[in-house]
Amino acid sequence: MFNKKTGKSKKININKNDKRKKTFNPNLFNPIYRIRIYAYIFTFFLVLYLVSLIFVIHQNRYFIATKINHINFVKEQVKDNQIIEENEIINNDIVKKNYGDDSPITKFVNNKISFYNLSYVPKNLINVSSDYVADIKWYQTLRTEANQALQQMAKDFFDNFWEKMVVVSAYRSYDYQVWIKSRWCSDLFCAKPWFSEHQTGLALDLWEASTQKEFLNNSKFVSYFEWMKENAYKYGFHNTYQKGVAVDWYVVEPWHWRYLGVSLAKKLFNENITFAEYYKNSK
Ligand SMILES: [Zn+2]
């Protein structure tokens, strides 16, 4: 077609449009643009997947290593004590049949004496949160017996200080302890997964402090601790780690309290001995 005004043919305009089509057009219907978007999305998820994979491998490496260590440890224990019992291996856990009960209130654990059942979970775990107990984590639990004693103790504590008793940590499962250890916490500060008193569902940490020095530098905490030292045994609680590594196997922890029942806690208080000393003497 010939345009009389411009004297140019429309054919030239059509060619111009064709040229425009060949340049990049950021339009979802443009196949090149679409492929590029798919490539970006694919790369994003690939990177996300690889990062998650590295994280999971790192976590599992420790988890698997601790399980293997536990199996070897239990085998050694069985060999040393010359106890020939039926051992069952379920999902890499050694479950000792009729060998021992992990549930007594006076069950002793330290970094040499473990639970018989690696994945022991106490029954009747109850949330500690109440009018007198502040649970600063999501959902802290203790066994019924320990929880009832804690509530009574916290009520009397409240009458003295007009403050709730603050629970920083209570029952900790085997898997949770594995996670804590995966952050490379020393054995003197954090128990290995199958050795932690927190797995009994009878131990709790009160008031937040990461070291003994930090705890004792806080005058409020010191006054709470003094009250606990004088009164906790009346409710069945004992400060498990108070004489240092040589006696108790762990560093001094003024915040860590273990429910042992009133009669044993009272006995330890009267004789001024720790649970570890009592256990050693009773063997
Ligand atoms: Zn503790």
C-alpha cells in the first residue's frame, strides 16, 4: 500500500513492528522471559534445598554419633557388670529388658551412669505454669509428684518475696538434649543426652543465669537461693550440683533443683551431703 501524504509505503511500518518484536519484551507471554523466570525460581529452590540439606546433615551427624556412642556405652556397661540380659535393638536404641527401671524418684544419673532406656520418657508430665510459677519458655513440664511439690514450694516462696518462682527449664527430652549438645556445649555444663537429670522429669532450673558467677552476682537471686537452701528440702527438692566436679561430676549450679521426695531430701540436708555422695555411699 502507498501513502499519498508521506509518500512511504505501509510495508516499511510492518517491518518496524517486526523489528520491535525481536527485541526483549518483559511480558509473561514471552517464552524467553518465562524461561528466565523459571530458571530464577529453580535456582532459588535449589539453593534453599542445599542449605537445608547441609543443616540437616550437620544436626543428624551429631544425633547419629550420640546414638552409636550410647550403644557402645551400654554394651561396655553390660560387659563390665557381667550382666547377661536380653537386649533388644530397636531403631538403633538398646532397650534393656528387665534390666532396670528408670522411673523411681531416686533414679540417679551422672555422666557415667545413664538411663537404661535411651529414649525414656516419664509418665504424667504436667505444665508447671500457675499462679505462683512463671514458665518463661513455651511449655515446661514436670512429673506430677515434682510438680505438686513445686507448686506448694512456690506458694510459700510467693508469701515471702511476693514474686512468682521463675522456671527456666524443667523436663527435657532425649532429643532436646541432643539438640542442646549439638551447639557444642561442654560435658561439664550440659549433660550428654542420656545422662541428664532433666530427662527424669524431676529436675528444674530456676531463674536465668548461664554461669555460677552470673547467678551469684545478682543479689535478688542470692536471696532466693538462700531461701531455697533453707527450705527446698521440706518440699522434697535438693540442689544436685553444689560441691563441684570432683564430687557431683558437674560444675556448681545454684539454679538446678531435683525432686527426690521429702525423706531423702531431708536426709541429704541434715547430713550435708549431695545426691552423688549419697549414691556413692549407698553402693
Ligand atoms: Zn538443670
